Amino acid sequence: LKIMNFDYNKVIPIKGDASFRKFYRKKIKKKSSIIVYAEKEKIKNLLNYDSINQLLLKKNVSAPRLLSENFNQNFIEIEDFGKKTLFDILKIKRSNKFKIYKRILVTLIKLQNIKVKKIKNFKKKFYKIPIYSKSLLLEEVNLFFKWYVPHIFNKKKRFKINSQLRKVISSLLKKIKLPNNTFVHRDFHVSNLMLKKRVISVIDSQDAVYGNIAYDLASLIDDVRLRTSKNMKEMIYKEYLYLNKKKINIKKFKNDFEILSVLRNLKIIGIFTRLANRDNKKQYLKLIPHAWELIELRIKNNYIFKDLKKNLETNFPKKIRIKK
């Protein structure tokens, strides 16, 4: 990291995430900051990331402030929120989980009340937040076909499986009812939320879009990284409906929540397989059986998923689903 002109003793590599970014903690005396370094997709990972952070801050949602930028040398320097995510806190058995989730929902509703579509980035150009169209949702589910299916089946079998399942997914996408008019973080789960001076702070928001109001709630409740009981999931869901003062069509919302949860977890299975096979990040494979469980939970008692249920039971029986 010589190009940064930072003293090696003051820049410590820290654990990254599923993106192309690298993170470093810069420490000088008692002050610390985070260096976000990205050679690939640097517009998204540096410019867009900071743009969304600036928007959140303007709307009274805690997010990392930009301290300095050197876009030419592929990095930005942002505020350090410490080492503890809400995932770390919720993992501890004794924590009052529901109380924490109630606070998270307040943050989520704040995000969903954002209406700004264009933001000026630090290059003084406007960044327009994209729309989470059905074609983009389909593109994401394609990661399941592209990475997971070849990971499990030979060429002959995978063509047949993919073509049948694609038809089922396309018909599910047509059944989504609510419009794409809500600010969606797109990766709203407890690993991307941190506590800074008792305030919930949102990180990793570079993929934000305008999409379906149910999406971020599905990603919070059906979180592949953190196991929660069915009862806890229902409590969070009901609490969200209680807290949200917008007029929501409960039937349409539930319909979309379940479809989006299933599509998201199929996408995640694809992403985690890609991380293992392309980037050698094998640790993600152990989360795949939980993603299958979450899909099962949503499709179990809902008639809308009858074709999907049949297809998955035929092609991806239990012995495949529990494989890591």
C-alpha cells in the first residue's frame, strides 16, 4: 500500500467483506480512521459509496463521514465506527434481541423516508440512484444459475434445470405487486449496522437503489448470517408494520416480502458459491445450508410458490441443500 504514503505502522489491514474492496485502520495517537481501497469497481466502491453516505447524513441517519479522498490512487478515508457490528452484539445469547431489532426498524423506516434521487459526489458530478427493476432482480438471481448450479451438476443436467427454474422465477417476478418507489439499502442486515455512541450507524450502502418497500425488511429478517427463531422473525415483521405509519397494503406487502426473500436467498447462494470458487473465500460455503432453510421457510405454506417448491424438491433435495 505504498502509494498511500502512509506509515505502515499506522495502517493495519482489517477484515474485508464480500466485495473487491480492502479495508485498513489508520491509527495516529488516539485518532483512528478507515481507509477504503478499491482498484476494481472504484466508482461504485468509492464515489457512489461516499455519495450515499452523504445523503444518509443529510437525512439524519448515521453513516461514515468522508475525511479525505484520493480517487486517483484508489482510496477514500472515512470515519471509524469501531469493531463491533450489531451482528456481534446479537450473537451474544444474553442480549435483548427484540429491543435491538426495534431500534433497527426505526433506522430502516428513516431510510425508507428518503426521497432524494440525485446526489452530488466529491467529483462534483451528480450520481443518480438506480431503480431496482425486475430485470435487475432477475440478473441477480442469475448468479444462482451461473455459479451454484454448475457447482452441483454436470453440463447436461444443468441446462435442463436452469431452463425449467428460470421460467418459474420469471413467473414469480410477475407476481410482485408494489412499486419501486422506496429507498432500498439492498444489503440491510445486522453485519452492516454498527453502534457508535449508542447510535445505530449504517455502512456498506454503495448498492442503494429505489425499489420495493419490503426488500430491506426481508434482508433484515431472513438474514443468512444470523439465525433467529421463527417467533422472533414474526415479532420483527409485526413490529415493522406497527411502526410504519405509511399506508401499506398488508396483503401485497406480505406477498412481496416472501417473494423477495426467496429471490434474495437464491442470489446469495449464487454469490457465496462465486466467492468460494472464483475468489477462494471458502468460508461463505458454510452459510449456504441456512440460505436453503430460509427459502424453505418462505415457500412452505404459500400457494404462490407451488411450482418453485416442486422444482426445488425435484432438483435440489435435502442431501444437496445441506452440502457445504
